[in-house]
Amino acid sequence: MQILVIDGQGGNLGRELIRSISDRYPDASIHAVGTNSAATMNMLKNSGITAATGENAVIVACRTADIIVGPVGIVLADALMGEVTPAMACAVGQSSAYRVLLPLNRCETLIAGVREMNTSSLIEDALLKIGEVARTIAEQKGGAKK
């Protein structure tokens, strides 16, 4: 299972997601893409994963990911203070991967029906959703995963 974590700005959310996903799903292959070099470097800290930076890296990585994880802004052109280009948002949106998006209610985008949660709670909920998706993928491929 290939999990792609996309984050921007400082990459703090991405770093926490990578740490949590690695702990919960040690067999997952995790790749990170930062919308800028600072985000990428922060996601690489103490992670031992592969990473890249920028628009083309997002576009290419979305082609092979089974699951894409990141803030909801990764599907909104010009989000994250302009770091998400229209091509990036399109690549995430058109990917055949499952998307697990964290509704941080930033970037002037509010998501109705979603209660406010702290980042730790959002990450825990994302981990549960990743587990659900992993089981679905395993069933589709004819095998069982935990």
C-alpha cells in the first residue's frame, strides 16, 4: 500500500501524519511531497521516508498512490497561501487514489457538518480512515490486511 502525504507551509501536519502512519501501519510505503522545500524538509525529519518538492512531484506521485493524505487545501487551487497550484489540486482530485483529507477549516474554506477538532484528534480520525481504506484495497486485490 502506497500512502502519499502532501503538506505545505511548515510541513508540521505532514510530519505528524507521517510519524503516526508509520507507527500505526509499519508495512505501508510512505512518500511525502511538500509544496515548498521547508515543508519537505520538516516531513523528512526523523522519518526515513522518500520525499520530493513542488508541483511536478505532486502530479507524478498522485499517479501511483493508493491513498493520499493531507489538509483539505490540497484539493483547492491557490490554498495554503497560494502554495497549491491549480495543477496540484487537479492531480489530487483526479487521482484514482483514495483521499483522506483533514478539514482544518483554514484557507478561507469552512466545511459544513464537520465539528472543530484539534490536530491530534484529526490525525487519529485520519488513521482510522486509512485503516478502513487499506482493508478495502486489500479486499479488492484479493488479500486480507490488518
